[in-house]
Amino acid sequence: MKTIFARHTIALALVISFVMAGNAALGQSSSMSTQSIDGFAAQEAARERRFEEQFRAVPKPASAREHLRRLTAEPHVAGSQEDYATAVYVRDQLRAYGVRAEMEEYQVLLPLPKTPSVVEMVAPRRERLKVQEEIVAEDSTSSSRKIVPLFNGYSASGDVTAPLVYVNYGLPEDYEALKKLGVDARGKIVIARYGNSFRGVKAKVAEQNGAIGILIYSDPADDGYVQGDVYPKGPWRPASSAQRGSVQYLFQYPGDPLTPGTPSIKGAPRIKMEEVTSIPHIPVQPISYGDARVLLQQLGGAVRPKGFQGGLPFAYHTGGGANDVRVHLRTDMDYQVRTIWDVIGRIDGALEKDSWVLMGNHRDAWTFGAVDPNSGTAALLEAARGFGQLLKSGWTPRRSIVLCSWDAEEYGLIGSTEWAEQHADELQQKAVAYLNVDVAVSGANFGASSVPSLWKLIRGAARDVRDPKTGKSVYQAWQDRSRDAQPEADLTNAASGASARITEARIGALGSGSDYTPFLQHLGVPSIDMGFSGDYGVYHSAYDSFHWMEKFGDPTFEYHAAMAQLWGTIALRLAMASGLPFDYTDYATQIREYLTETERTAGRRKLGDSFDAKALSTAVNEFAEEAARIDKRRRELILEFDKATPQQGNANMIQTPERLRRINDALVAVERALIDSRGLRGRAWYTHQIYAPGFYTGYAAQPLPDLRQAIEDRNAPNAREAAARITEAIRRATDALRKARE
Ligand SMILES: [Zn+2]
């Protein structure tokens, strides 16, 4: 699973600052830097650079290609024999590289279609839709009989016939717009287009509005011919293709629906199906635009309410009239508790074995998963091969590195959530950071989301990895692209005579839609998610195949190798630094921005007085002060550490002095302090007070989640309570930093 919005949001994702015209020095340092590395004393840094260079020489396009070929030979949906075979492959590869690796099993609720779903128009005429992806002759795997039929994970079984209503993206405001036009979704089957929210949100909102079934289709404006040539001529979605995917309410809680908050190991207590709050009760079915066209062009009723028009070549109507289109929808799901397999590899740290740097990627796919997620699996294996080479040369990391290959992510982050729940106590004690890669490569454009404390680490590592296409650093290519994407109008500001330049490409906020969620938002582990993206229209379809990757995504497989280099470099810096490179000044600045935006929204809604913004703002300021203090102290101690180092350039690591170690512990404890075990309102599994997925976005983050939600709901008492809890959390974070003071 993975959002596909990056391409559409780039223009919004720019950090713009005004600098005097002509001052273009920023970001123009040489692409392959040789300077210091944050967190390392000078001599340590020199040694680290040698290790890193040795490491980065290992990942190779040819072997990444071979991993991908093996992993995508057959469809491998979670819980299948083919999925198990990929787990064995990953485990055995890790072992071959000298990394200890084991499988960990869970028993979780996974539905599969018992029979292919039926969608037919019954009025004004009868026509059965195909609901099947066509075989593409040049893509040999597209004819596999093992490809699962088009379905949405956790759809209910059902057999319904009703009038059809087009609900645009299926968000609350779309239903509001329809109500104003006198169109009611109650008792109807609705059809929504993909985009603008996680599909589980569309299912939930449809159910809340009284719909008895929902079709979700891929509009050609989103990832079809409106974007460009369709597969196999181009990388975009052809007419028969639809997007599978889970409709679990992961914004409520992810993981196995039957074991919220606890691991679904053998014999674990399970709740009853009637008690499950994370899945829909109505049939939900994905269809192609080829099929959707048949229904949509027949619809009567109001013509294209504002924002409702999509990319099919006719005016969109809402439907819902007395003599309008009627649809029959039948879904037949086989709900069973099935076994899934995580693979966990471990490289023990030499000096701080109980500090873990985690790298994770899911392995299960709806079909072949060449992009989503096995480009990431290939990168994980190449990074592991790099660590293996270092191990053979006598290297050991200071801290432990844990390599995780998750299962059943597609159904709802299940393998990672169950593992994180099982090892919650240990993770809270030991986890330094969690580095996620889901889609490693669908193109050449680097992007990342993370907690603000790790922004500088990501940028620094990206400076030391070569971008295959441009030959510049990944960092430079990323900055150049952001600058190019900046609208022309922003470039000059006539009034001040200054020109607006992007000083840094923005690193996004973590919402949900991949496996970092249990680590960051349930346990408070600092997290990163990243990858290279591009023109990718075959998401969750039968054409997310090796052939697609070779033809469009990464024909030379150089970006797979680049991802392994970058991911591994970040992991190595966290695993080797004597003083952890976490920057809480950036975190404080980001929280302050969120607060300013929130106050503005609250003001507009006449809720400005509903919460204590002053206390919150004071807490952020104190946090910022303490963050600056600890960073200064951290740098001083690293320098001292350098002086203390014997001048013989030996290869042995030096024990971190006690004072620096206390600082490291404090830096890791900050993120933990931002969780509140009482949980967010109405969704206790989510405990992080700054980051959570939005109720009505599902993928996108809603920073300061409970406060924002209360303001959206115009609920003053809730806003007061939410602000108080956030204030407490920030104060706890400040206290965590203070603990490191001598
Ligand atoms: Zn994925």
C-alpha cells in the first residue's frame, strides 16, 4: 500500500523563502561531500566514510534485478503458498549474506473472494460488466491464473440491487453537495472515484450515509489516459484495469481486525466479528474506467456539480432519479484466519546491542508487486548484502540493525502491527528509529516523509548517494526538481526586489498507508518513509509486473541500487554515530507551524478562545530552548570525544562516554514522550499527540490530530482537552531532554 499522490502535490510541497536575487549559493556544494558527518567526531567520520563507501559499492542493478525477477515470478497475496515462498527466499538470502534471520508467524483474519464479484446494470438496460483485467500479450505474467480477481480487502459479502448515485470522491463534503441537490444516498449503491482519500474512508463514509453498496473506480483523469499512454504502450492504467486494495478502517486501528492492540499469535484471545470496528459492513468493489463508463454515461440527474467532473469524455451526472440507472452488485468473500510470515534479520551491535535501528519493507502484494512493494524488497536485500560484505571485512556496527520483511501490509499493515504489538515493551526500550521503504522505485523522483528530527539526516545521506540519471547527488536532483516545479509567478517578488527560491525540498508528514504507522503512531519510534516515484498508473493491478518495471519504472535497475545505498547509508549513520544525529529544533519549528495554522483555522471558526493556545505555545518555546541546549552540548561532547581518541587510526570503536550516552537516551526518549497511553479520541490505538492519519484522509497526516478534529467538529470542550494533552506531551518531551543535563 502506498499513496500515489506525490506527483500531484509537488507544487504544494515547496518550502519557499525569500533571498536576495543573485544569492544562489545555497545547496550548491559539491555533490559528493567529504566533510564531517553529524554525530561523528572527525576521525570517526573519516572511518565512517570509508565503511560507507565500501558499503555503497555493493548494491548492484544486476542483482537487484534478479531479486525482483524471483520475487515477482508469481502473484503472492498475503497468506498464500507463493507468499510463503517469497518469505523463504528473503530469509535464505539474508542468511547467505551472513545475517541471522528467522520467520515469525501470525494467525490473522484475511478475506479472499470465493467467487469473482458480479456487477451488472439492470436498468435502463441489462448489461453485465467484465470486472476483469485483460491479458496483455507482451506481459507474459498477465495471463497467470493465480491473479486474484478484482476485489477490495475486507469488503463484506452481499447481494444488492439499487439505484446508482455518483458521489465524486465519496468524501463527506461530496454527500453534502448531493443533499443540496436533493440526491440522497440512503438505500442506494454509490459509485466513487479513487483519489483524495484512502479507499477505506470512502467505504466508511458511504456506509454512514446509508448506502448499501459502493463501487470504487479508477478515473482516467487520475491514473489513466488523461495522464498519458496506457499500458503496454505507456505506464498508465488501461481501460480494463482496476485498483485492488484494502478498505479496512486503518485510521481506527490497523492490524488484524480480531486482535486490536494485541499480537495475533497462536491461542491469543480474539474478539467476535460483531465486535470488530475496523471493517465495513457493506459490499465494496473496485472497477475499471472501462466498466464505470457503461454506468456513468447512462446516469441522469443533476449535471456535474462543482468538482464532480472526471476524465471520461462526457458530462458527469449524479444519478439518483426515479427512472435512473439501477445496479446489481454481488460480492462473495471467504473470511478465514490464515497464517502470515514476517522475516526478521538481525545484526548485533558491538557496543550497544540493545539499541536497535530498524529497516522495514512489506513483501506481500495484491498481484506481482514489482513496484509495490518488491522494488523495496530488492533494495532491502541489496542493502543487507552490503552489510554482509562489511561484516565479512571485520566490521560490526555500534548499535544493532534489525531488517524486517513484513507480510499482509496490503490488508492493513498487519505483519508490522502484530510484530510491533508483540514486541511493544522491547521496542519502547530499544528502538532508535524505524526506516520504512514500501515502494522503492516507480520512477526517478526522490521523495520522503519523516518526523522532523530526522530531516537533516535524510538530506545529509542523500548528498552522498549518486542519482543515476543526472549523475548529481540524489539530494541535488531532488532540490533541482523542486525548484523546477515552483510556479513561475513565485519566482520574483517585484515589491521587495527579492526573488523567491526554494532553499529545501519539503519532507512530508507521516500519515498512514504503510508500515511505519505502528512504530511511530502506536509506540513513539522516530520514523522515516521514502522512495523514488514516477509515472505509475498500474498500482494494485495485474500489470504491476516485472515487465512494467523493465519497460517503464527502472529499465536499468539503477534506482533500485540507489535506494539500497541511501537506505543503508541512513541506517549506518544511526547505527554508528557516537552522538545520535537527531535535531529537535526542526521538530519544535514544525510543531510551531502546525500550531499557527491550527490557531488560524480555530479563529476562522470562532473557536479561538476554546483552548489555551498560550500554554501550548509556551510549551513549544521551552521545548525549542531545551532542543537547542542539548544539541549544543551534544556537539561539544562529540568534539571532546575526538580529542580523546588515540591518534592511531585504529579500526576499533570507542565506547560512548557516559554523558554522551545520556544525551542519546534523551534524544530517543523524546518521541516516546509524545505518546499518551490514553490514546486519541475514539481511537485509543493511536497514541501519538502530534502525528496521526486523518479520519477523512486515511493516508494523509492530520498533525495535532485531536485538536484539529475538534476544531473541524466545532467542539470547544474537545478542543480544550486535546490542547491540554498536547501541551502535556510537549512538556514531557522537554523533560526527557532535560534529563540529559548534567
Ligand atoms: Zn505497498
